[in-house]
Amino acid sequence: MSGALRVVAMTPAYAGDLVGWRYPPPYARYDLAGADPAYFVDPANGFVALVDDDGLVGYRSFGPDGRVPGGAYDDGALDTGGGLRPSLTGRGLGRSALAVGLAYGRERFAPRAFRVTVAADNARALRVVTASGFVPVGRFAATTDGREYGILVRPEPGPTS
């Protein structure tokens, strides 16, 4: 990684890169193989790219894409999800990538709270989000594959008067 991490618009080239990412076990379930790159570029799906001076580092999503089928969701928080390039995972970059994404989300959407849904066995992701102020509010089994997930929320400070 080189230079400051920043959020930019998702481009067709970045989206094409994402769908080629392959993660090692046990994270291979996060591969986007077979996904249509156009999905990530469509603004309605809420994806943005995380880049540095060398190019694409990761991505963030804001909105319903961050939800997992089977979870109980309401409109009290903005769902966000994301990922890092496989070669960059496990290097301690998760907190800064999340912080940059949340700063963008705060500025763009001004949510009352952010919500993340994380696989219960993804210890690395759970460490990142809890260290970033997210607190568990529920658990459920996904209707797609029965895998356990946790829902975590981080309230955002309200406007000051």
C-alpha cells in the first residue's frame, strides 16, 4: 500500500478487478466469482472503491447489499459492508479501511447509526468492527446456507447545538 487511503467512485475497471479476487480458505466464501461487474458499478447498489496511490485496495457498500438474508433489519441504521484485496488481508489494514469508509458514509448519508453483519466465525472481521465501536445486537442463521451471523451497530453522534 502506498499513499493515503481514500474513497472514489466504483468504475467498471475496479468492478472487473473485484470479481477476480480469490481469498484463501476459510475466507473463500467471500470470493465474488460469477458476480456481474455491472452490479458493483450501478449507483443504486451503493458500492464505492477504496484506493491508494497504487490503485484498488478494497471496497465499501452502503445500503441493502450489506444485509444477509434471514437477519432482522429495520431502518434505524445504515448497513455497510466491504472487503480488502485478498493479498492485503490479515495485515492490520481493516481498521483504517473501515474508518475511511465510515467517514465517507457519515459525510454522504449522515446516518443515526451504522450496522454491519459479520459471519460469526470471522474472528478477524469481528475484531475490526468491535475495535471500531460496533456492539452486537443480534445473531441469526442465514436463510441461504444456515451459517451464523452477528449484527453489530455503532451509533453516530448527533448534531451539536
